[in-house]
Amino acid sequence: MSTIKINMFTIARVFTGVYLVFHSFLRTVDFNGFLNKVDVYFENVTVFNFKILYYTAPLVPFEEFALGILLALGLYTRLVLKIGVVLLAYLSLFLVDAGIYSEAICHLIMTVAFMTLYMFRAYNVRSMDYEIRSHSLL
């Protein structure tokens, strides 16, 4: 494997994880503002107007924070990328339904970044989960 490709994958993985951590950190610092935005979003949605989604929406920044930390550290990278693609794709569709296109585009870009990282996961040789095998923990 090429060292340049391995380094580029590592930089992209860490940068994407750090971006998610800061994005979620900003949402949790102004958590009341985030909750007010969630209320406005749910007033405008038509397709994704489910009560369970409304009650679980405050957990989104904490989920993004956990995904960002795990991605930046390189723990459970394959699983984190799969969960991240699903979560960010859903958030993109939800924001389009709510009519918040600027944030939907941002989440869509992050979805593409997660999908790209997942496609090139063969270059993930510098993360912690590459060296630690589950059978070695037993």
C-alpha cells in the first residue's frame, strides 16, 4: 500500500472526526438554542413528523460527538462509518423535509465524506482498531 494514501486516509479520518466533535460541541454549548431549532424544524416537516423522532432529537449532538471521538481516535472505524452514513443521510433528508437547505447540504457533504472513507477503508492501517483484534482481548 502506498504511504501517501495511508497518510491521506488518516488525515481525512481525523479531520472528519474532529469536525464532528466541534459541530456537536457547538450544539451542546447552546443546547437551548438547539432545542428551539428542533421545535422549528418539527413545525415544518411533513414526512418525518413522528413523536419518537421529536423526543429523540436532543440526543443527536451527543451521537455526533461519540461518532466524532471514535472516528478521530480510530476505534471501531468500520462500524462508526456505517452508523455515520445512516445517521447523516437521515439528518440530510430530515432537514430537506424541514426546508433548511443550508444545513442539509452540510450534512450531505458529511455523508459523502463518511461514504468515501468507508470505500477506502483498506487504507485504515493507522487506527487503533487495526492493531487490536477482538480475539486477542479474550
